[in-house]
Amino acid sequence: MKGADPSSEASDSDAERGVKFCRSSKSSSGRERVPAAVRVRREKGRRATFGSSSEARPDLAFSLLFTRISPEAATAMFSATRTAARKVTNAAARRNVSTVRETLAQIIPERQALLKEIKSQHGAKTLGNVTVEQVIGGGRGIKYMLWDPSVLDAEEGIRFWGRSIPECQRDLPTAEGGKEILPEAMFWYLLTGKVPTAEETKQFQEELVGRSELPAYAEKVLDSLPKTLHPMTQFVIGVAALNHDSKFAAQYKAGMKKSEYWVPALEDSLDCVAKSFTLAARIYNNIYRNGHDSSVPAIDKSKDLSFNFANQIGFGDSEGFIELIRLYNSLHTDHEGGNVSAHTTHLVGSALSDPFLSYSAALGGLAGPLHGLANQEVLRFILGMQKELGDNASDEQVVDFIWKTLNKGQVIPGYGHAVLRKPDPRFMALQQFGVQHPETANDPVFKYVDQLYRVAPGVLTEHGKTKNPYPNVDSASGSLLYHYGLTHFDFYTVTFGTSRAIGALSQLVWDRALGLPIERPKSLSMEAILKLVK
């Protein structure tokens, strides 16, 4: 019976079988007559054996249960109850480690009910006015999308399900012996809003790594592409090709209930995230190394996604690089839903395109210079400064270099943000990583990152043309990748893409779970705008 304790059921059954060995008389109806004293002893024994928590204890003497019993029967009963106890212990252990599916299945009805309440009680209320400037300016600032995993605050930065980045670093599990958040733990957290236990993280990690092998057709597709094709274009092609095995597409074609959409959407999303790391490694090897040949290590199923990615592109011996990739992938997962890659995933998915097609489209947006190339621009700026000023420039020299750049009408890349009005906490996490690791702290390129952080805000404030003179995440990420030997700038956006899949696809699962409709905002011509405002 659902909810009943299996140990009680199993052991009671054993006790009932043991009655047959008792030398007691029976009534005319066939029912056993048991003396009152024996019944009392049986009840005491039962309580001692099973206890209030219903945990079987086969080590207790069975003489407490039965007054007269043969040695053979006692041995049989002891063995049966011990087996039942083992089953109960194993079942309890399994119950303590829930899967991400089980966790979502518990949470989804609560979130569905909340959405229904919001729609029924507040559906007609206004969230704000829309100006002509906002319509023309890319919709910036319009409160438009439903996006649960993250919210960006102008003063505090990004919060994932209410937790700040320092709080996530404190609470989310790390790799064994490591200090940085495991992307697998962040993925679980963004999907569920619940902090996974270490055991749940380990189980989820094993599942994702188990999904990370590429099908042969996807390998052939990537291996057939010319080395001169941009790595992001190859990434778009690789993710789109995985649509061949989409469970969502297959089940939708076969016919399924709308309430079930989230299940295959989750399956595809887990596959997409897991395989994106392997796609990225194969693209790197095909373009920058000797191809994905026998010298490339096989996926180590006992390790995490970040280790396997690093190991397959030749950085498996660098613990610093592996830890950086874990941190990088955790920090870049999600940044609200309005950015190009996140919004594109949601938009394309709203047409019920499967997660592979949806995220492939998002990668096309991420490849754009205004979205995913910023850390390359920062690194080029710093390398240019290093070339002109050397490795040990004074603060005054750096300030002069900044002013010279601004007076040319150029910007300082990596500074300013559309929403933030304080230093980006993602930058702070990467900056602290660099400072805390001696090999990066003493690197001339990273030292310029740290030096710019000290002096650039003052110059930009004095310049007076930026609302936020503080560094964003791109100020530090490129220089750290560069330090460890990942020096191919065009590949940096691919590493961004493996991370962003985690956040964008987490929300896509929720889009299907909540039954969100196809996106269809109203567009206006310039004449229509004039007609409305005059």
C-alpha cells in the first residue's frame, strides 16, 4: 500500500509464517488460540523489533516473539527478517537521493498552481508603461518575460532562485577536493530551485556524463567540416544535428498530452547540456589540434563534465584550468531571460521546437559580436596595453592609457552594464579566483585586469558618459582562459555556449511544464507609432 512501511509489511509476513511452527491449539473455526501472556510477549517483541520508526532489527532474540518454536523455524525467520531489513535499508538510502525528475515532479504542481493564481487574480493588472524609446531601443527595460531561475538586480547583481553568487558558492556542492561550484550542481539548482545534496550531485553528474557521448552521425558531421569554419558555426551545426534523436520531437509526433511536454523536454535538455561539452571538445580538437583521433582520451565516467572537457582538449593535468572551467560554466549559466541567447531559446521553444533546435538558434545569437565576443575584446585591449606599457606599468600609466582610449572616441571593453550599477558579482568571483591562485595572480595579463579594476572606475566616472563605471564578467574571464593556455580567441564563445545551455534549457523545461504559449508580441510601423502618440 502506498505510504506503508515496507519493513513492517515484510516482517509481519514473516511473523505470520512463523505462527505455523507454534505449538498452540486452535478453535473450532480454525483460528489460533493464543494465551494472553503470549500475546503480551509477542507485542513487546514486535515493538522491540520494529520500534517506533519501523526499522527492522533482526538481531533481537526471536524468543520474544514466540514462546515455543523450533530452532529450524527460528533460523529461517531470522534469515528472512534480516533480508527484509537489508531491503528496507537500501530502499531508505534510495529515498534519500531523489532524482531531478522526482524533484521536478513534486515542484511543478506547486508552480502551476501559483501561475494559475497570478493569472486569475492579477491578469488584468499593469506592470508598467512602454515608451516609444523602449520599442525602438530593443525593448530594453520592458517587463515582458516570465523567467524563474534568475533575476538581475541593479545593485546586487544576479540572483539564482533568490541566492546571490557568494551564497551559491557557499551552498552548492563542489568536486571532491575542489573549491569551485560544479556546473552539474548549478544545473540541478536552476532546474529545481533546490540545493542538491552531495549525493544527489554525484548521481546527477554520473547521469550527465553518461549522456555525454556523441552519436556516430554527429561525429561524422563535425569531422566533415572545414577547419576554417568558425567554431561557433560548427557548434550551431553540431547541436542542431542532435535533433535527430530528440525525444520531444518523436513523442510530439506520436501524440502526447500537453501536461507531459516537460518530461521529454527535460530528457532532451539533459542530453543537450551533456553533449555540448563533448561537441565543444571535438570542435576544438578538429580546428586547433590534430583532429579527434586516438590520442584524445575517452570520456571518464567517474569524473565531471568540466574535467572531461579539459582532459579531451589537452588540459587534464591542469587542476587550475579544470577548476576555472567549473567556475566559468557555473557563473555564465543564466542572466535573466532578456539577453539574446536566453530569449532566443525561449522564443524558438515557444513554437514547440525541440530543445536542440531551440538552443542551436540561441548559439547563433551568442555568436554575434554584441553578445558573446566581449571577453575577446577585453583581452585584446589588455594585450594592446601590455604591448605599449610593458609588464609593470604604474597606475598613472594605466590611467593615461585609459584617457587616451576614451579621447579617441573608443570605449573601455569590459566596463559598464545595461542593468548593473555595481561591480558584476560574476567578475568579483573570477577576480578572486585569479588573486587566490598564485600562478594567475602573478601573470602580467591578469595583473592588468586587477589594476584596471582599481583605477578604471574613477576615470570613467570623471569622464561622465557611462551609468555604470564598474567591471562586468567579461573583464576577467578571457585573461584567465588565456593564462592557462586557451589562447584561441574564436573558441571563447564556445565555452560560453556550454555554460549558457544550462540556464536557458532549465527555463525551457519550465516553459513546457507551465504550458506557456507561443510568443507573439505586437509590432508597430513608424507610421503606427506616430498615430498612437499624436
